[in-house]
Amino acid sequence: MSVRKTVLVAAAAALLASTAFAWASPPEQITVPLSRPGQPGALIVNHVRGNVTVIAYDGDAVVVSAAPAEPAPDRDGSAKGLTWVAAGEIRLSATESGNTVTVITNSESKTIDLRVHVPRTFNLKLSLEDNGRIEVDGVTGEMEVNNVNGHVRLDRVSGSALVSTVDGDIVCRFEKISPGLPLAFTSVYGKIDVAFPSDADLTVRMKTDQGSVFSDFEIALAPRKSLEEPAGKAGSRRISLEEWTSGKIGRGGNDVLLKTFEGNIYIRKVNKAGKP
């Protein structure tokens, strides 16, 4: 066994041992070497059911751990007194090309929890359809995260973020703002709670239909514009205020879009980040 392979196996075993307490059943694991170790890469996960957790670490491979959630009791009681054997319930694979890693599971038929360790500088494209939450910790990169039915939490991240949910809260804490990179957070039925460094320079656009906006930054609000549009009858016009509220934090800078239909929007300084 080569020295590099030995190091990868040892690192993977250490990561598995350090997180074993969080699993419903013993996880299974694969280690994916990168084509260009030490250079930025990307992770793609399209998951159906189960939690997705991505954690940055000081390594140069992608380590994927997965375990099935414990099944519900069978209706006729046939399994009463028997022990659930989780082994073999999941299918787990990954492809790698040019430092882009795509993780594949059978989460369309099983509820599978994923935990992926990636190098600290890594781009993420994560999607989850049902019955789970997405969490990211310590990653720097371009992040595109979508969860249909569950929460999203990004903690200690840097870079760009495009985050959306339908029925779930969004909570994000940024360690650093990279100039010029877009930040957008949209939900339908969830709150949006974002925290930035206290010296951040941001240009924010905010909209909540049934909630309110709260901030411990001073926001220099721009006057809302009047909009004119045709009304019901021919020749009639409707004049109304635009629905979006805009303003600057600090000197203005990165564009930040915050939109939810039913929840509140919270904009905090980083030491006051909320929890979902």
C-alpha cells in the first residue's frame, strides 16, 4: 500500500470514529481521492430522503459516510423481538473527474443520512427533496443549496451562497465576505436568519409577505419607488409602492437578496447568529 493511500485510509477511519455517535446505525464509508489534490474542487449531491451534512477538514480527499435511518416498526409485528440488520440497505458510490465529486445513493427508496468531509476550499451543489436537513460547516467556496422540505444551516462559511427552501428555515453564519460574490436566500414557509461580520459592506434587498424584518446592523434604507401599471378597466392605472425594500450596510457592497413569503427575516452581526 502506498504512503498516500495509507494516509487516506487512516484519515477516513479517524473521521468515521469521531462522528459515529451521531448515526442511527453504523455508517459505511468510501474515500474518493482527487485528481488534483491541494487544489479547489466541487461536490455534487442530489439527495431524496435523509440528512446531508458537509464538513470541511484538513485533508485532500473527499470522505463520504452514509447510514440508513432506522425503519418504522412493521405493521403486522413480524419483526418483534428481532434485531434490525442495517448492513446492505444502502447503495453508495461516487464519481470523480477533474476534482468534481458526485455522490450517488439509493435515497429515492431509503432514508439515508450522508456526512461528507471535504477540503476546506470546495464548491458545493447540494439538493434535497424530502425528509431531511442540509448542514454545512467551515467550507469556503461557491455554494448552491436547495432543500424542498427541511432546514438549511451554513455555519462558519465564506464565499458565495445561493440558498433556497420551500418548507424550512435558512440559518447562515459567514466568517468572511468575499467582495463581488452574490448572496441570495429565499424561502416560502420558513424564516431567514443570516449573520455577517460586523464590518461587512453589503447592499441588501428584502421582501417578506407575511413576516417582518429585524437587524442589529444600521441599514441606510433607500426610498421605495412608485410603480405604475394598468388596472382592470381600459385606461385605468394603478399606482403602488414597489414590494422590495433596499438599503446599504456599511458602505454597500455585495448584493444580498432575502425573500420569504411567510417567515421573518433576521440580519445579525456574526456573534449573534441564531439557530433553526
